Amino acid sequence: VLPESLPDSVLEELSWPKLADALVLSHKPKEFTEFPMNSPARQRLAFEELCMQQAQLALTRWRLKYLLNDHSSQLSEPDLMYRTWQSSPLVSAAVSALPFELRPSQQECLEELWADAIGRNNGRMLRLLQGDVGSGKTCLGYLLGLGCIESRQGGGRVV
């Protein structure tokens, strides 16, 4: 039996089924039309998954902040060759070669991503980059990947 994570009042207000019922319905619907994309059961499962992901990120951040800081001398600091993306020859060259100029919001986002992945947080980035189609997510990921490679951290970190 799965424990229920939401109070009955919330389930009633949103017209969502209990977690166990939503799982059964998703895996064994009586008919294909019983589990459409906008069904309450599907919304419930999506909400549950998002909450679990956010809780895991929060726990990881807490561990990094409070548990690993006590042993910071044992942690290997990333090689901070370049504190900003603008000072990185590889990333600066890639930005110059783009057939467009980065918008101020893209530059600001790249600065934040750079600080997390390469700069301050022991090289550990816990972010999800979201945006509309064509907003530059892939380009920023590419540039950040170049920065990770250049600082010898590996481009696979940007996934």
C-alpha cells in the first residue's frame, strides 16, 4: 500500500485521485480514453514526480551546504581558470562566432550558470534551464559545456 502524500482536502479541491489509484489507472486503464493527457490522474502523477524531484534537489543542496562544508579540505576545488565566461578564450571565441548576438537575458543566464557550474558551488550545478522554443537554451548549454571542458571538468556535466 502506497502512503498518500497529499491531504484529502487538497485531493478534493483539485479533483485528483489518491496516488495509488492514479498509478493503477496509468498502468492498467480499462480503456485508452480513460487516461488522456489532461486527466486528473495524469496531473496527479506529474505533480507527485515534480515534488519528488524538488525534494531530492533540496536534500542534495542541504547535504552540499551542511555536510560537505565540514570536509571542504577533502573536496577538490574545480580548476578556476576563468571566473567569468567573458574571460574564457574558448567561450568568448564561440560567442563571437555565433551568427547573432546574445541578448542581455541570455548573457545574464550564462553568467548565473557559469557561477554555479564553474565558479562557486564546488562545481556542482543543480539547475533546470527552461524557456520557450528558440529562446537559446541549446546555445547556452553549448557555451557552458565549452567552459566545463576548458576548465577540465568535462562537458558531460551539462546534461
